[in-house]
Amino acid sequence: MEGNETPLETHRARQAQFNIECLRTLKRKNRSWVFLSDTDEFVTINPRKSKKYKENPLFPELEKLPLISEPGSVMTFLK
């Protein structure tokens, strides 16, 4: 820890610095997007499971996507 920082403050400061350096590196490599996440966070994508989506689909083309349980479905969605 630096100075009077709590462990949580130290963690957050180090995490922010890491994210900044990561984004700078990816920018130099001409990456168009990046997803920053903590290891205790996760993403799930399956718009067809939403009752709201079924009643009024905003993006009918999403019906063509594979189910989340199918291998490669997240990558297909991201492409």
C-alpha cells in the first residue's frame, strides 16, 4: 500500500492503471474494441430468452443466432 490508502483503494488504483495501460496497448495494435471485466464477472448472451424480446423483437435478425448452449455462439454474436 502507498501512504494511507486502504487495501481496497490500492486495488482500485492498480486496476485502473492496468486498464489504462491495456487500452493504450490495444490502441497501438489498432484494436477496434475491447471488453474489460473482473474475474468475478461474466457475460451471457441469449436475447431469445427475454419475454420482452419475444413480445416485440427489436432485431429480428437475432433469431438467426445459435443458442447460447451451442459451441461458438458468443463469438458468432460478437461477429
